[in-house]
Amino acid sequence: MRALQTDLPIVLDDVSLHANETTIIRHVSLVVSPGAPTFVVGPNGSGKSTLIRLAMGLIAPTTGRITWGGRAESDGRRRAMVFQRPVMLRRLAAANVTYALKVAGIDRAVRTERARDLLDRVGLGDLAARPARRLSGGEQQRLALARALARDPEVLFLDEPTASLDPAATKAVEDIVRAVAQSGVKVVMATHDLGQARRMAGDIVFLVRGRVAERTDAEPFFTAPATPEAAAFVRGDLVI
Amino acid sequence: MPDGASALSLVLGGDPALYAIVGLSLLVSLSATALAALAALPLGATLALVDFPGRALVVVVINAFMGLPPVVVGLVVFLLLSRSGPLGFLGLLFSPKAMIIAQALLVLPIIAALTRQTIEDLWVEYRDELTAMRVGPAARVATLLWDARFSLLTTLLAGFGRAAAEVGTVMIVGGNIDGFTRTMTTAIALETSKGDLPLAMGLGLVLITVIVGVNSAAWGVRRIGELKSG
């Protein structure tokens, strides 16, 4: 069996992204290392989603370089992503997970059993035979998590996964993500919910208008932010 | 309205010649739609998902071919299958097989063009998710075709409707031979020109009933499918 190469650390070296005339990401240099969850925070429109997509490898930077575990090319088989509005395949909940297992190259013989384990892990064991599109928003997001975990990821990216969920559903998602992080998966999550970052983050990437305004451990970011923008953001003021 | 009354008695009376015509029409148009779908569904989905030089041209041509005149398709297939034509050795001209081939060619662009549009729209929704899962091109085609299955059923019905309603190709390549290649549409054309309006009207009634029946069945399948798998 081929030894699995690691995708960590993920290194962004002077990365910029332009779309048409606008600059979305400006000269970002960043290292994502194994450890506690990294949270990408900042006001709406600051480029959080774009930064996550770049680090996931979904889009390529206009200038600069991204490497995964030192390699510029990576097949991404150990990275998974959960989106703000996950797209449910038009099948049963269980079939959504077996689909992800199949794409991840898991042997057909063990897919059903693995799917059951994954659904139990996100608390959807009882809803396996329900059409995925008929699940509630929170259940769909948990199913998206099960699908992402089917890839047995080393890094799990989450792009504002709880932005449209109620507090109970948010808590369910947070509990799963916390357990995933504790099991050794590197979690990289974008949020504009400061409370969520306070509850879960190990370290913080604070984005303002496409550049990294602050990069520190979570504790000092909230207690003693170094930049005026971060101080305003933590206070709850609008950062423009 | 005496004509209308005798048309009704023909239909309700279970005239065997009439039902043979109905059976052949259904066989030809359903087979043609199925045959065309085999090629057109993957073709349409591939056009939606794979970019290659000249793609725009192919898309425009296929869209334009949705309006192919049946008589022209009939003529081309006639030339191909006639004794002196390149495929004349097959001896298919004036047979139901020739009619199936001709109708399949007629509806292929319709199914391909509508499939492309459906899959392209669905891809906008699925792109991020499938890209993040690293789903390869062939698997994307299969995934989107399956997830669009309920919309594509309507696409197939559009193809079937076109095949069942047309008279030009089956007239030319089938020859309207009594008891062998006579379909509802060719029979209606013939009986109308002969002046046997009761039979023509009876056939017209049956044709419309059959098309409504097929569409109702498809609608039922779609509803049940949607209920079961969302």
C-alpha cells in the first residue's frame, strides 16, 4: 500500500486573486499547520470564502503560490469541504454518503457499513432512508459533514456551515466539528459569527478587504487585539 | 355529425386493422425515442460539462436541428438506405426498422439540446460540491444525468411527442404499406386525401389519446419517483 502523503502544512505564499477588475485576495501569506481549529473571521465580503476555496484547491490564485505538504500539485484526496448551502444529491440520505465513499475509492463491499457508521457519527442514523432533499437545513448540513468525513480527510474546510441554521442545529454541527477536530483532523473554518470563533477556535486568521489584518492564537485575538480593525471587530463595530 | 359518430364506433368497436396501426405507431416512436436517448443523453450532458474547441458551434447546430423538417430527415435516410445508397445492402428501406432509424435521427437533436440545457443549469448548483469531492468528468456526466432524471423524463416526452406526431419521415422511409409500415399519421394523411374522413378522425382521436396516455404514465412515474427519492 502506498503511504499517504500529508497535505499539511498548507502554505500560501504572497497569494492574490483578481476577478475581472476587483481584487478579492491581496498578497496573503499564511501557513496552516496541524493542531487546533483555524478560524477565518472577518466582516462579510472580506474574502473568507475565497481564501478557504484557495486553500482547498478549488480555485487557483492569480499570483502567488500555494503548496500542500510542500507540493504544488496535490490530488486533494485528503481534503474535504462543507459549504454554507450544501447541495444534496437527489437520493436517499444514505445514498449521499455511499456516493461520497464511492468517489473516495472505498470498496463497494464495505460502503454500506461505513455509511451507517458515518450517519451515526453525525446523528442521522434514523434518517438514513429519508430523501436527502427532504431533510431540514440542520440535518442537511450534518449529512454534508458525513459526506465530507467519508473522504477520511486530513483537513476539513468549512465555509460558514451554520450561517443559515438555528441555534440548536448550530450546536449540533459545532459538536460534530469539535469531535472531528479532537480526532486529529485539521479543521479550517470560515465564520462571521464571533461567538462561534470564541467557542471553537485555536487560532485566528482575521481578514479585512482581502488581506490578513491579524494572525494570532484565539485567546489574544479576543482579549488584546493588536490592530484597530480587529479591536473594532471584536467590539462588534462595523469594520469597513 | 355522422362522420364523428362513425369515427367513434370505429375506435370503440375494436377494429383490428386500426389497432395494428396503433401498435406499430407506438412501437416505432417509443423505440426511436429510446434509441435516440441512448446517444442524446450522454451527448447533451457531455456538451454541458466538457469544454472543447468548437463546442459553441456544436451547441448551435444541435439547437438548430431541433427544428429539422421531418421530410428532409426522411429524404436523407431514404437516400442512405435505398438500394443504390451506402447502406442499401442492409435492405431496410420500407421497413419499421427504417422508420425507427429515421425518427431517432429526428428526435436526437431535441433530446440532446434539452438535456444540455438541463444539465448545464444543474451543474451551476452542483459544481462546487462535485469539484470538492474530486468527481471525474465521466462520473460527473453520470451523476448529473441521474440527479436530473425527473426533468429529463419531460425531455424524453418532448422527443416522443415529436416522433409520434410527425408524418414526413415515416411516409418516405416506411412507404405507408398497409399492414406493414402504416402508422397513425400516415394513415390519417392517406384517409383524408381519399376522403374517408371517419377513419381519419378515428385515428386522430386515437393518436391524441395515446399521446395523452403516455404522458400521463410518465407523469405518474415522475410523481412516484419524486416522492420516494426527493
